[in-house]
Amino acid sequence: MISVQGLVHSYDGRTALSGVSFDVRHAELFGLLGPNGSGKTTIFRILSTLMVPSSGRAVIKGFDAAKEPTKLRREIGVVFQAPSIDVKLTATENLWHQGHLYGLRGATLKSRIAEMLLRVGLADRAHEKAETFSGGMRRRLELAKGLLHHPAVLLLDEPTTGIDPGARRDLWRYLQILRDEEKVTVIVTTHLMDEAERCDRLAILNEGKLVALGTPTELKQEIGGDVILFDAKDPESLAGRIQARYNLDAQVLGGQVRMERENGHRFITDVVESFPGEIQAVSVSQPSLEDVFIHRTGHRFWTEQDQI
């Protein structure tokens, strides 16, 4: 369905993508997960024909995004992170103008608009201006625009930005319905771990490189044990002595000593007894997608700059 092959792209001498390759299957909910600056939005722009890569190819349903953009645009629906609806128009008017862009007219367009508004739960607000809608309702109208022309592939860039948790859940339920009932292939960019967990498969990106690819379960299983965090008075010293005593890797991240170990609950008892008075707090948990990111990159998903 979708093939990304060796994508490379640079902005003013800065490499945004460095040889990224992956495939997306038919009727799959596929996530591009990464922090700010990881390259996921650049991939989105290339797939949506807004940008031509420096090298490499992106092919959707046999159409090359760089060489056949007009043909490809008929096969894809796009929902951008920035709002694209006209809030001074009604829901119906927004879709009417969108339909004209794809050559839809008359009774066919009218029927399709009614179908889409019903599907996204806006049929009762069809003739109200979008400026009266909540953030979640506007996002659903964006989805209706992207799906109006029956695309085989739906591309969404950070689709839950600016909407409340309830609207986020509704959106993801609808994406799963699109995949299961309409057999639409969906690609979503996100920086949110809980959203990434909902995807069938993920491409995890960091600094323009693909660092992991697989289902959320497969990726977490590669950790091979529990994730242990120690709060200590001197984390650097403790990490060094744990490495020397137990011959395992211990990192200091965010002022905590972090390690991966099977049977973590048994191990922490031994460590606390071996270094009395030095450990102030301890936690042990099953691996998360952020742990996969740390495992592959050596640093946390969020940098201090991202959190400011």
C-alpha cells in the first residue's frame, strides 16, 4: 500500500531525514512517533505531496509522491495539525467547497456530505457555523473534509492537538472504525505515548533516523525485563558501583539511576541491602514505549528544551 524507501531531506544544511525506510500495509493504523525535530512532520509533508525529498522515494498505491503528485492526491485524505476549516461557514458549506475541489457536484456531493456529517456525528449541526463548534467538533469536521472523496489513505498530523481528552478518545475510536469497517489505511504522526499504543504498528524516529519499527507489544518485549529507577543522593556514584558489582548497564537519566533487569522486584532488594542509606526511593515497572526509545537512543523521549 505505502512504501517509503531511503528518504533523505535537508533544510539549509541541516539533515531532517537520514535514510528512513518502512512499509505500511493495507487497512493498517500506522503511527509515526517521535519528539520535536525527529523528522515525523517532514515525512508527513512528503507523503502528502507538499515537499519533495532530497533523495529516496515515497510511493502510495503505486504513485510516486514526488513524480505523480496530482494522481496521488486523489488517493489520499489529509488532516493537518493547523486548522483548515472556515469557521464563518457552516459544516455543510465547508464540505461543499471541499467537494468542488475534487470535482464532486450536485446530488452526488449532497448525498456524500450528508453521509460524512452523519458518520462524524455532526448531522444535527449541519447548518450551523463552525465558529460555534467545540475543538473536538471542529476536528471531526476536518476528518469529514479529508474523507469526503473516498480516499484509500488518510494522513493525519498530530490530529488531537488542542482538543480535550474525551474528544481525543472519540477521534481514536473513529480511526479504528475507519480501519476495520471502511478498510482505510491511516497514518498518524504523534508525540503522545498513549496514542502510539493504539496503533497497529509504529515507526519510532529520532533526529531524522528510524530507531525502531514494529507493533507496540513487539517493541516493548525487546527490553526483556523490568525497568528499575533509583533515586539516590549521588546517582552518578551509585550507577558506577552498581555496574561494577552486578556487571550490568546502569544509566543516569533525569537525576535517576535507570536499568533494565529481569525479576526486578528481587533485584532491588539486593541493591538496597548492598548500598544502605544511599537509595531514597525506588520504582519497578513493565517497559513502556518511552523505555523502548531510551533503549534505542540512550536518552529520554523529551529533552529539557521540549518541556519548557
